[in-house]
Amino acid sequence: MSKTCGEVLVELLQAYGIEIVFGIPGVHTVELYRGLPATDIQHITPRHEQGAGFMADGYARATGKPAACFIISGPGMTNIVTAMAQAYSDSVPMLVISSVNNSHELALGQGRLHELPSQRQLVAGVSVFSHTVARPKELDEVLARAFAVFDSARPGPVHIELPLDVITAVTPSANARTIGTRYRSGPDSRAIADAAALLQNASNPFIVLGGGTQDASPEAGKLVDRLGVRTLLTVNAKGVLQPNHPLSLGSRMPQQPVLDALQAADVVLAIGTELGETDTLLFDDQLRLSGKVIRIDIEPEQLTRNVLPFISICADAGLTMQALYEAMQGFKAFEHQAEVSDLRRKSDALAPDAYRKHGEFLDLIARTLPGVIIVGDSTQPVYGGNLFYEAAAPRSYFNSSTGYGTLGYGLPAALGAKLAQPQRPVVCLTGDGGLQFTLSELATAVELNLAVPILVWNNNGYGEIKRYMIERGIPTIGVDIYTPDFVAIAKGFGCEAMRVATRAEFIETLKAAVSAAKPTVIDIPEALALEW
């Protein structure tokens, strides 16, 4: 039976387990939609292609699985680039399928609709790979390559573009194939033996767990317990260890007492982390480790970035931690629990008062909504939460202040997370400045009846940047912006909305919001919230 390449594409996507496509149909992509009704794939229409990318990002972070985006050629692709860059920086899987002009029209500069000199090259820098399908028979091979990246390597966005004449080309659907079960690579036994020997002979070791461990929480917990060693979590690893774990320092790496202890360690075991500035939260200086470093990462190149290793193991984090656990049988564990408690106390005492209050604000959300997923924009409570909030489970706290550091992420990413995990409470935490970047996605939330509380930390401007400018003696130009009435705007979109003034009022509204039939915008004046 023959079908168009576009029809075969959606069949393959379903075969690979794609459940949702985010996209805005356009004249160059309508043929991708012809076969959708014959599948179980849900289509979501955002109000901007950047929103589509952020929704796919939130979906993937909440589940570990990719969603797909159908994106129009030209402006659709330039719109989604920022979202792809955020996902690329944080190793988030995302499949971006786009149209492009007819094969015989590419790179001719004839002024065709949506024409770019090279759309593929435009997005190559924010994707694991970007490929133009020249013939229908390439499709199954290119998709297999994409899902091999998602399942077997360091994940990230993949872009596949189909010329208009390829989308509509007739092809035998029986020839379309998918690859079978994909596995990640395990560690070399010699590497495990060398790493185990180094840890056994260490006198002052440290562990750093990164986002690459978030699907290996059991293995991480077992290894940390067996070693008995102080352990730090990067922001993307929050929840890998339980908040009350006696060996966990949370994400307090930039706090001076913790940083001093880490930099004095004779052996550091770093697993699934870039050790870059948005991982370490060390924005003013690079991490300098005096001891020998064991680095474990699924990507070979990542093993030598930022901090050079003494031992490097290119393998899956979970498989490697399990192998190390088994190799350390009979090891007399360190007893770092008392030191961890002392470092926590000293670090928290030195923290800025506002940041401690931000952490307490996120703790309040978590106590009010057990099992919550908090999705943050780049906003002040998120920066405090990055240091002090401790999620109860992996994939329960993420934001755009890590990695690429964009604004406008929080709202659409929270919608993606809610679509991925409808049974769990999902909260969007955004600032009044960041929300204005993607405010139109309130319409998407209402259309889908998503019960997502949207918390607007309102300081009438770009508060974090203003603080940064004041600290450096820079005139505060461009940060005190006009702030609209979010309650009125939200009601105009069809949301529930209110401004809260007290802690009790906030808790009551938050509880009601997760069981509402629509999203709820909760405007929180910063000056009042800091007193709660």
C-alpha cells in the first residue's frame, strides 16, 4: 500500500512511542497532518513556535521521553530556535520536524515563501544533528538515528526537515522500518576497577551528581550509602537523593563552606555533570578541584570539558554506578554525616536572606501540594530555589535559569509537564517580566482545560537583573518596566485569576487551583511574599 511520505512519517512516530505533537499548521506543513487522524498521537496547538518548543521541553523533562514538534519552514524555525537552544544546553530530547522549500528550489535565493539560505545550517548549532531528507526512502534511517540519540547517547534536540516535494512523494509504506530496543553502553571493567581502587585509597572524597543521574536515583542512592561520602546535586539532579538524606548537601556548591570542602577533596567522583557554571552555580569563577577527578558521562567530549579527569568513563550513569557499587563490596564506608550537617548549617547561615526566603517559599508549595512538579522561569525565587529547594523526586523541579538561561520558558514548559503528568500537580513559577514573553500561551492552557497554577512573582520589572546592576554600581536602566494587570489579562483569556496578599490566602488559592477546570493565575506581590 502506497502513502505519502508525510503519512508514513506519523506512522513511524507512533511506532517509536511519540504521544504528542506540538505545532501550528501552515501551508508548508499541512501535508504532515494528513495521516494524523489514523494514529493515536495527540496534537497540541500553541500560540507561538517558541511555545511549542518549550512545551516539548517540559514534557520531556517530566517524563524523560521526547515529544515532537511540527514546525513551518522559515519563520517557524527561527521562532523555535531559542527553545531548541535551551533543550540543547540541558540535554533534553526533542524531535523537531519541519518543512522546507521544494528540493529543486533550495539555496537559489529566488524569494520563495519562507526561504532561508540554509534552514538546516541555521539550526545545526542548537541540535544534536540537523538533516534534510532528500528522498522518502531515507526517512526510516534518519528517524532511527534520532531515536538512537534519544535513547542511547546524550540526548538533545534533533531537527529533520522535509522538502515540500518529499512530504507529498508517494512511497510504499510497507518499506518503513523502526529500530528495535535501544540500550546504553556500559562501563569498561578495567575502568571500574581503577575507579574503585582510587576511591578505596581516598582519604577525603566527594561526590557530585548531575542531571545525567536523574533516571538512576536508586543506583545513586545505593552507591552514596555504600561509600558514606558527602554528595552534591546539581540543579538538574534535584530529587536524585531524598531531601532528608544524611549525606546530601543539596545544590549548595557555590556556598563558600561547601565549595572549600569540595575543592580540598583528594578524590571527586563526578557523574553526569558538565561541571559548568549553570551546573555548579559558580558564575563568577570556574570550579578548581585540587584532587583527582573521576568523571562518568555518556558523551565522550563532555568528559574533558571544564575539569580534566584523572579517570574518565564514557558510559551510562546508572550502569556505571551499579558496577561501582558492586566493586566496592566490603568497603568500610566513610562517616561524613556529621560533616554534612555542619556544612549545611554554615552554608545556610551565610546565604542572602532573600534566597533563604525563596527556598522557604518553594518548600511551602511542596508541602501544600505533595508530589508537585515545579517548573520555573528565570525569576528570583527560582535562583533561591536552585540553592535551597530540595525536590522529593527526580524530574520534579526544573527551570530555564540552567543551561541557556532564557526567559518565557516557565508557562509553556509547565503546560508540557502537565500534559505529560496529568495526575500530578504542576506549578508554573514565573516573574512578571518573564511571563510577558509567552503570555499568549494562557490561551493554550485554557483551551486544554489544564489545572496549572501560574504563580507570578511580581516585582514590577526585571528584579534579578536590577539587583545585579545595583551590586556593581551600574545605573538601573531598562529594568523598571511597565507591569500590566495580570489578573485582568488572565480573566480576559478565560483563566481563573486573583492577587494574594497573605500566606493563608496563597495556600487556599493554590489548593483550589490544582482542582480547577482551567488554569489559575496567582499574582504574588514580592514585597508581601517576602514577609510570609
